[in-house]
Amino acid sequence: MISHGCSRFLKERLFDMSDPYSIIVCNKCGMITSSQTECTSCKDDKITKVNIPYAAKLLNQELMAMGIKVSIK
């Protein structure tokens, strides 16, 4: 019971009370894409809209700027 409450509290504080941000992710390669019709990396048309905290988006952008590929599954 305590672990369930703790995980729910962390989700609420780090995601719900923070600034949620929606991104478009390719289902095949896991890369963030800017196009709403197909992935720009693998040219696949299976994409999904995902909600993440804005801080996670910034971390993802900084890692990509350093040359580290980040895939979201």
C-alpha cells in the first residue's frame, strides 16, 4: 500500500503538477519526429503521440545534441 502511494505521489509531482509536453514518437525506431504523418528517420507511417514532462524533452534534446541516440519505447 505504501509503495503504491509513493509511486502515485511521484507521478503526480514530477508529471501532473509539472509542465506536461506531448511529442510524436515512431513505433518502429522510437525516435521523436516532427512530422505527423511519417517518421523522418525510418520513413514508417506508424506514429504515436506521447505525453512526457518538459524536463525529459529538454534532457532528450541535450543528449541528441551530444550525439547520443535516445529511443522511446
